[in-house]
Amino acid sequence: MPFGKHSPLTCLVEFDGIIKGQLRGNIVTEMLKYVLYQRQQIPQTYEQLKQQEQLKQQEQSKQDKQQEGETLQLKRKGPQKLQVRKLSEALENIEALFHNINQAFSNVNYINQVVITLGGTPISPKETYIIKLPGGVFEGSILSKKEVIQTLFRTLISQDLLGDFRNMSTTNSYVLLQAPRNSEMQWFEPKAAYKLPNRGKIIEVSLVCNQGSNALEADLTNVSSSDFEISGISPLEISTVSTEGTLCNSLNDMSINDSSFASQDVDKEVSPNSPDAMATSDVEGHDSEFIWYQAPVSVRGFRDKRASAKMSSCMDIWA
Amino acid sequence: MAASTCQKNAITLKGSTETVSEFFMYGINSILYQRGIYPPETFTRVQKYGLTVLMSTDEKLKVYLQQVLKQVKDWLLDTTLQKLVIVIKSLDTNEVMERWQFNVECDKTVKTDSKPREKSEKEIQKEIMGVIRQITASVTFLPLLETACVFDILAYTDKDQDVPETWGEAGPHFIANSQEVRLRSFTTTIHKVDAMVAYRNDD
Amino acid sequence: MAQYNFENELASVLKMDAPITKGPMMRWQRKLNESNTCNNSMNCSMNKSLGMNASINTSTTAKTPKKSLNKSLNSKGSKTPKTPKGLGDRFIPNRSSTQFDLSHYKVMNTDTENAQDETMSPSKRDFQKGMSDNLHGDALNAKIMSYQTKAPPAPEGYQNNLKVLYSQNKTPGSCRKAVRHIPQVPERILDAPEILDDYYLNLLDWSVNNHLAVCLGGNIYLWNATSGNIQQLLSMENQEDYVSSVSWIKEGNYLAVGTSSSEVQLWDVENQKRIRSMTGHVARVGSLSWNSYVLSSGSRSGNIHHHDVRVPQHHIATLSGHTQEVCGLSWSPDGKYLASGGNDNMLNIWPAIIGSQDNSNNTPLYTFSQHQAAVKALAWCPWQPSLLASGGGTADRHIRFWNINSGSSLNAIDTKSQVCSILWSKEYKELISGHGFAQNQLCIWKYPTMTKVAELTGHTARILHMAMSPDGTTVVSGAADETLRLWKCFGVDPQKKKEQKSSTKGTSSSLMRGGIR
């Protein structure tokens, strides 16, 4: 068994249309936010942390104005100073990851897999999240960012893949992208020898773009969209829909029809039947080897030590 | 939480009621924070269920919630509460934008049947943690609330429940043309709470 | 018949199984009417559009509005109650409690529901029904109530800023407010008259003993940063000659000096004596770098010489990797690599194989040609071995990062201005770069995110040189405006800060005080 004790948990997300280049980057950044919060590597969602920071900065600048001309010292005591720093560092690293992920997707073609690992090192992490991005799809309506993100998270949250995971201690999160060997990848460092881990928990999220007949039908009948989200809930529906994948989905057929087969090949860089090889066969004059590129920063998980203890006042309603 | 902490494993109706109403308190505050119903600076972070949860510091709001949940708790004790619904409406148009529904299934035999129900508090907390995390994560697919909104709390009880003095009967405030997502649930063995959210189909 | 009226009335009053037609209103009826009259005005238009709804609601004897809907659905059929007498004949539904939504839904969906059913698969249908029942159906089996007093409104003028929060541009880059306070004014400004405005020279260096060596024309002055003392170390014999570079040995007791007369001199600072004068170059020596006892010198000729300062035959190797002046020269902290940058836009990396006589070792390991201008700024990362940062001149303006192990370019940042110098801060994992036109500023960057942490302005002409204090807290910048500014940008101990607060800020002390030329 290639994955040791655990076989990978899989989740399929289907989109009725094409996802254009830049949006692929958005998908990855949104997934990163989701995983970081759900696995409690950050105590609040990224947006909430940003908001808290902004509020703090507003407060700080108010204080600064009052103390113009004096050498401002860091007012906080030791542990709080550390907490502030952890938060600030984490946000900076997360934002650097966002920025560079988006850059990578606009500059480099054929990034088909992205991996987020949680654990001391990306080589043998505790958890590995493999995001398989849709292959080349050439027909269909172009989806908006809102549609893509909504569909992605409706599916993820309804399927609630992470819901039953045990609590996790704070650790490092790494991001790796898989792209052609000679790509113009900036900032991410090539790790030619890197292979996907086969230990620990492995979660695969496969994104697939349906187009052609399905999409057309949707337009014609114009039923209320309450029909569509059902696919996220009832597993039976997923497999029937997926076999209707058209030619352009051939790149992802492996992952749809037989997820265990595809996942077996995940840790081999190039094998004749792997989805990666198939992806490259469509690309003219391209180096047929894909390698992994690792971000030079990781996100160090931290807990919220500053939140006050449970507010007892709100529960004193039953005197 | 006083009651449940004293009895770690044996769940009583009273303890379960406290757990559920406490969840409502934290859950409602979370929703109000996340959906921007009230300014974020009026919230403060507290630790609960192993999570950072945002709770309002607005006195008027706190009093309101306390009053409402006081009654809800009574209904829970009576095992007549069926649902608690948080309705979010646009201030200008009064249109319902979002509807957070918590179904409550109560094991009514608990009043008569003295068989002890056992479940570790830690387990319950963990389940609640999962629900709240999911509620928080839902923000990613919920349409942005771009206008000022107000909220209301609806309680569904058994039909024969008397309407208390300070309450009134109300409609369900459905969303026309809505999309729904079912979320997680938790159970104390006496009360089972399911969560789901409905929102306006923006297309 | 009149006598039976009373009896009839009595009998009807006593009858228990008929609806009460006289007598006080039921409490719920009363409540309903009370709220109805309040909502009078709002409901007329609603009633018109949903006529069906209005008619459903007219029978108020139903216990709840919902039950009236049940009329059509409930086949058991309770007695059809009539409008009781004694009440107003105008029923105004309570807008907020009326189920416009439910009834509208039912009205609109009665036709489409069946059609949908046909196209749906059984499990889908079941699910939808289940959801539907869940959300709507139970409405029929429950009582819905809400607290009369409504929740307090949000404060006036509160704008829900979720949109801003969630659609934020996720790219960093604009000046983030630093966690620590970085003073925007220099701690000290020193006069540096006659400092040469020549980009290709290296005229500042700060020793481990806290001595700052400054080259002004043909003189070298040592400023003791601890005591504030200024001492003139040397003055060129020939009036036309000038000092073109300066570099302290690691231990801080010897100072290497490169001159316009193509010499490399070695000075014993404590005794103020010149102990070596090493020749070999054919043009001025604009750059110097130490690797233990080996001193490397770069010349306008493009050549680099290695000197073993311990032995009489000091010249142990010649590296010919540049076709124009070598303006940047830096050994890695581990002594494994020498980075050299030239006016030919090349960045060369040389291995530390020294002492070999044959020239086969004198080819660079790597030659990077990405810079589009002179490469003067070179700095090795103190915490990550084999990581090099380089900065380009006016036509290039980029800071580039290199992994020397793999020979790959890691990143390139456009700073929009000529880069003359780069320094790393180990304490904060940051980078500071010195610039020219138009702002003549120092930029502090967070590594590796390369977000800009701060910009320090003040110089009125381009910055030419930078050096860092031995404790890593202060950076000195020397510019063409003939000043040296000391910036305490990497300060650490707040206590120390308090002490230094009393030291004069912005005072200008002339270097000329100590010695006069």
C-alpha cells in the first residue's frame, strides 16, 4: 500500500465552466487559508486576523500621535511581545505566500498540483493536502472568481472532509508547487529530489471542470440552482456525473474514475501512466519532467494566548 | 457551565440544557461578528471550546441575548424547543439575506426514563468546536452582506407551547430562492443540535 | 317568543362545545389585533399583490396564522371557523409575522415542483424534499416565536466593511508598519567633507572594535563610535593620490587600504604604522575583502588579486573575470566563496582554492549576467550559508538573490533606484539597501518576503557607501552630500534605547576637529 496506514481521503469538486489561469492561484490561496484555520494553525481565519491587526494598528497610530518626538518603546511585556510578533510574522509569511503563489500562476504554465504540508518538514509531515488543479479545458463558460470560490467551499464544507480530524498541535505549514523543470519559477525553490510523502494523513482534493453538454443543459433549463448544490451532499450523484466527462477532461480521468490509481502515481515524478505525463504530452516542445518547487517561507502555527479567559458574565443569566 | 463541569460523564437534562444554550450564546455572537452585523471593534476574543471566539461587548446586545436565551433555556428544559433560527435581514429592504437554522432534537424520554446518559464533556466540546469552526469557514461561500443588516431570533417550539408575555408569534422568514448548506451537528445524548445555513441565491 | 330568548341565551352560554361567539377576546386574538393595527399602513399594498394570501388569513379564529394555511392541506378539516362577532371587521395581517415568503413560495412552486420532480433522480428528490421539510415543513408542526423587543441596532454610520476585508488585495508590498519602532531620523550626523562622489569606490568600513574608518580624499579618519574620538590614521603622500577602498581585518587591528596609485597598504592601527605596501595592480584598487589572512583586492583593470599578508610573496593568485572595474568584492562568512561585481555588469562567484600556481582555478564557479548595470552591492546572508544578495546600478536597480549551492537565481526585486550597498540584519532577518536618485534613501526589507519595512530619507545626494556597527544595531550611510548618517534601525534593547535617548540627536560633529589637513 503506497500510503501506509492511511489511504488518502479524497474529495471531488466540480465546476461548470473553465477556470482561467489567475483563478487557479486564488483557489490555492483560499485552500491555504481554509486548511490553516480548520487545522487550527491560526487561531482565527486570515481575514479576521487581518481585521484584528488593522484595529490594533489604528489604535497604535492614535497612541503614536500622542507621543510624537519620544522614542517609542515596545510597551508590551515579554510574552505579549512574543505573541504579537508571532502573529505579525505569520501574517507576513501568509501574505508573501499569497503574493508569490499568484505571481507563479500568472508567470508559469502547467502548475497542475499544489501541496500543503503540515508538520516539522515537508518531507515527512503529519498531514498532506494535495490539490489537483483542473487540466486544460478548452470549452465552456468562463467562471467568475465568486462562482469558483463559492462552489469550491460549498463542496468542501458540505463534504466536511476535515471535520472529524483530531486536534492538531501547532506546527509548520509548507507550500509546494509542481511545475515543469525549466519553468521560470521565481521565489519558489526547486527541489528536484522531492517526492510526495506517503506517510501521515493524506487528503486529496481534485478539481474538475465539466463543460460541454452539462453546462449547456444548465443554461437551457435554467432551473433553480438548488438542484446543483445537491451534488455536494449526495455521493451517489458525483460518480454518475463524473463519468460524463468529455475529451477535454482526459487529463483528469485518472483521478475521477480511479482515485487510488492516480494516487499511487502521485509520488513518482514521471511514469508513463501518471496524470502528469499525460499533461505534458499535450505540450509541445516542453521538458517532460515536472519537479516540485518549495516556498522559502513556512507558516509557523500559533495559538491565541491573548484572548481573555471565558467571560463568565454572559452566562450569569440564571441567578 | 457550572452544572456540566461538575458531572463529567453523566449528562442530565439540566446540564445538557446549559451546554446547548451556552453553544447558542457563543454561536450567535460568532455569526454576528462574522457577518458584520455589528462593528468588529465591539467584539472581544475569548477562548472557548479550544477556539478563539468573538463575543460582543455591547451591553444592550448582551442584555438582549441574555433575555432571549433565558427563555430558550426554559424551553430546552421543557424539551419543547424544536429550532432556533437566526434571521439576517437587510435594514433598508427588510429582505431576508441569510438564515442560520439550528434544529434541536430532544430525547423526551429523559424526563421519565432515569437511565443515565453518558458522554464525556471533552467529546461534546470537540463536536461543538467542529460546528463553530464550520460556521466560521462558511464565510468563504456566503455572499457578502453589502448593506447594513439587522438580525432576529426565532424559536420554534411545540405547538402547544404557551407564548410568554414578552414574546410574540412570528413567521418563519424564509428566503425566496435560497441555497442551503447543511453543516455539522453535535449531541449531548439528550439534545442533538444540527446546523445549517440558507442564503439568497445571488445569480 | 321573547320569553325564550333568555333561556336560549342561557343555554347557548352554557354550551361548552361550540365556539364562543360572545364574550371577551381570547388573549392571542387580542395580541394579534394589537399588532395588526400597528401595521395597518404597510399591508394594503402587500394584500393587493398577494390576494390569495390575504384571503387565507381572514379567518382569524384559527389559533395561529399557519393553521389557516392548513385548511387546504389538512384533510381532516376542523370546523370552519367564522369571523367572530364583536371584533373589527377588517383584518390587517401582521406584516412581520405573515408568511408571505412561505405562501409565495408555495404559490410559485406548485407548478414547477411537479416538473422538477420528473427531471430529478429519486435520491435528489428525496433530499430536496427532506431539506424542504426540514426548513419549511416543520413550520406547520411548530409554533414560531420571537422576542418582542428587538435587538439593538448597530451604531449610526457603521458601515459593514466585510466587502473591503474579503476582497482585499492580497499582495504585500506597500509599507507595512513595522512591529518595532524604527526612528525616521538619524541618531547622529557626521560631517564628511571632501568625500569623493565616486560610485565605484568603497570608502567606509566599521571594525569589530567599533572603529569606523572613513576615507575623505587622500585621508583616512577613524571615528571611535564608543568614545566619539576622531583620529586621523593616514594622509596620502602624493597630493594627487586618494584612498579608493578600505577594509578592516576580522580582528579589527589591521586596516587594508587601496589607493589610486594601484597599491594595497596594510596599517597597524594601534601603532598608527603602515606595515605593508603591496603592489601588483596596474590601476586603482577600488574594492577589498578579507578571508582570514588572505586579502583580496579588486582593481579598475578588472583583475582581482589574492594576497597572503603573512608572507613576503603576498600575491598568490590573480582572477581575471571582469573586463571593467571591480567595484564589489565580498568573501562569504564561511570563506568558501568570493563574490565579485564589476562595471561590466557581471557577478562572478569564485571558489576558495588559493595558492595554486596554474590558472585553471582562476575561472569563476558561476557568472551571473542578469544585472543590467554595475554590480557594487554584494552581501552574504549571515544566517543562511550560500545565499547572496546583489544590487545593480542605475540602469538595473534590482536586488537579486542567489543560491550559490545550486547557482540559481532565487528572486529579483525592482527597487526603482540605483543600489550602492546592501547589508543584512541577523537580528530581524531583514535587509537594508542604500540608494541614489531620486530619494537617496535607505530601504529596509523583510526577508524573504521582501516586504518593505521602512524607508529612511534625509540624505540630499546619492548614498555611496554603507557599513554596519559590530553590534548590528546601527547602520552608517555615506553620501555625496558629504555627510555620514547613523541610523539606529536594528535596535534591540529598550533599556539601551532609553540610555541613548539622552545622546544628541542630529548633532553635526565635524571630523575635522581631530586633525586638520
